[in-house]
Amino acid sequence: MDRQEGVIKFRLRHRKGPPLVYAQIRKLNLWRQKLYAARLIGKDPNRYGGEAYGNVSARIGPLLRPPHRRRFVVTGTQTGGLPVLDGRHYAVVEACFPEENLVVSEGPIRPSSESMTHGTIYALDEAVRFVMHVHSPEIWHNARTLGLPETRASVAYGTPEMAAEVRRLFRESEARTLGLFIMGGHEDGLVAFGRTAEEAGRTLERYHAGACRLTLCDFVLQA
């Protein structure tokens, strides 16, 4: 099992740029605050070697682009532990090429180590506009009871192999319909997505509530 967190594993071609305009991140940032409050995003010295965890993204225009060149804003690497983010803490991913293990980005900070996974989801479904990667021990450990699709445990996050696993789940499971899948080899990791931030967030809320009925939750997501 991959217990690392926040380590970029793809080749990154990043160009330094100014902070993002708040209008680009406003709705996404509001949901990120809710996830942080529920400890689905954060930093804890007792979890994952003390590294920050969790990241979120949203598609931005122009929307009519080839699948691997669908642009999105994403939280920067190792920002999960910050309670409040602004335009300095987001990057723009211009393109993702899993077959080349390459992400192209610009902005004031390097993009999340999960950017290739986000980009793969956007490439697979043009309707998806928001992706949320969080860590929930409650959902992760009850994935089979909740009937959630999982990537193979041998596959590490942020890699071309993970991109291939996401494609497999979209092809062979109910992941696309459910709007959520478990990262079997990434401790407590899961990904939710949707056409709107509310749709992705409500999916997380529903499964988090279901998992909390099966186990004890210290923090509950209030979407």
C-alpha cells in the first residue's frame, strides 16, 4: 500500500505565473473549506507521516478543447494543511498526458500531486466540472459494504497506472454513475466528481454519512 502523501510522481512542466483571480476559485474554495472543516482535507501529525492530504479542482475555459488539454484549476502541492487558501495557492493545469507521465501547468505554485488523476477524469467525461480528492478512513474501510468501486491496491496515486485504473473503472464499474471511487492502494483516499461543486460535494456527504452509520465519526461533513 502507498502510504506516501503529497509527492509528485509525474514529470511536471511548470511555468511560474501570477496568483489566480479569486473569481476563478470562489466556488471551489468554499467547498474546500467545508472539506477542511470535516478533516477530509488537512494535515495531522498522526496521519500519513504528518504530510498534508487532499486536493480539489475545477474546469475552466475555454471548454471546447481536446480531452487531454481540458484546463482546470487545482490546489497546489502540500496546501492541504492550510486552513484558508487564496489565489496564491492554486495552479492552472493546461494539459495532462498520462501516456508520457507529463503534466503541463502554470501559476504561483506547483499543482497537486494528484493532478494527473484529476486530468484523467476530465478527459473521460466532458460533463464533469469539479473533482474532489479527500481522505476518509470511514468511507475507505467500508468501501465494499457501501458498494463502491476501487482501483487496484497495487497502483500508486498520481501515476500513469492510476490514470489507466480510472479509465478501467469508468469502463467496467459504476464509477461514472456514482460519481465516486476508492483508491485501493492509497490509504483512506477516494475521489468524488460531478457536473457542479454541489453534486460532487453532496456525493461525498451522502457516502460519508453512510459510513458514519457503520462506524464512529469524530467529524461529519456538513455540505
